Amino acid sequence: MTDKLAADLAALQFANDAFYEAFAAADLKAMAAIWADVPTIFCCHPGWPPLTSHAEVMASWRDILADAGPIPVTCTVPRPHLLGEVGLVCCYERFANQHLVATNLFIRSSRQWRMFHHHAGPLARMPEEAVVPDAPSRP
């Protein structure tokens, strides 16, 4: 792997991590900074119809994050891939005892990866690779 490819994959992983950090912190401002402001944008929350405009996507995050406080979401087993100026990360999401599979697409804009597609949905069964032990309980 070349140094440039490794750096590009690390930057893509950083953008994906920033998405989940904004989600977990219920930080709408950080979430808005992650999403690309481009005409073609998609978001498929579990159980929702597809959202296909920047306004719809940001309104959905306003609704989800409003007064939520910290959200117990974690990303596990992220797999970043590059396709030219598009980056793809497939991963698992964990919300307490619920597990989902997600695909996140990013486009490079001004040397930064910005999300333009997020799709999360349920799993028929939990693959062993996605199992994360529960955090130890506090005394």
C-alpha cells in the first residue's frame, strides 16, 4: 500500500469516526459539518422512507438528535474503501442491544471527505466479527 493510499484511507476512516462521534454526542452542528452540500444526497434511517435532499436529511438529524442527550451508538468493524474521489465505509452499528449494518458514502471535497449517503438497516443475525463485549458495569 502506498503512503498516499494509506493516508487517504486514514482520512476516510477519520470522517466516518467523526460521523459516529457527532451521532453519539447528539451534536447537530458537527453532524451538519460532516454532510456534503451537493444536489445528490441520500439517507435511509431504519424504518424510514429514503430521504433524498440535503434539507430532508438535515431535518431528519434535527429530529433524531433534538433533546436526545448522548446516544449509545458505536461503530464496529469499519471497512473503508476508495473508488477515486468516492469513499465507502461498510460497518456495523450498535445501539444498546440493537445491531444494524450500515453503508456510508463520502465524496472528497476540498481535500476533505464529506458524507453524501448513509443507509442503516437491521441484520438477520449478528455476525461474530461484529460482537462487541458489553462495557463493564460501574460499581
